[in-house]
Amino acid sequence: MMTLLAVPSAWAEGKQNFTLKNRTGYTISEVYVSPSKASSWEEDILGRDQMSDGESYEIQFSRKEKPCMWDLKVVYDDGTPAEWEGFNLCDVSTIKIFYDRKKDTTWAEYE
């Protein structure tokens, strides 16, 4: 079972840790991160929290986690989901997500 931590814990840090930045213009109410080979999403890592536009969220993994390839799903506070596949979190430290209202397009940039 995957263990994701939402708070820093130096002894438990995994190489897949990353910062998620919300640049969509909307509040995010749920965030899911699952291995790319998984058939279902893990638990919502925000729990009862929400992520407002402009906010960043540190997502930390247990050192036990081995996969590098992960998928990301967010759900906006109106219930609309957005998904991305195949982030190599062993190489990525930041994922910024965006939304263009005029084009109705969501995308992610990473570094």
C-alpha cells in the first residue's frame, strides 16, 4: 500500500517528492497521485483541505516507494476532474497545473 505524507518528515522522504502548484484560477478540493500502472486512484491527499489558486502543496512519499512513473488527478471544487499521466517523479520536483478558460484547456508544466 502506498504511503503519501502531506507534511515534511526528513526520515521518511522518498525520491518522488514534489511540489504541486495550482495556477488554474480555481480552487482544488481533491488531489490523487497513483503509480502509473495502478488500476485505481489512491486516497485524496488533501483530506479535508483545499488548495486555492496560487497555492503550492508539498507532496512527500515514503522512502519505501519504488515506482518513478506516477499519474496525477485533481478535482476542482465544482466537481470537475482533470488528469495527467506518466510523470517521472524521480526526475520532477515541481508540477504546475494551469487552465485556459477561453480554450477550456487544462495542462501541466513540470521541472
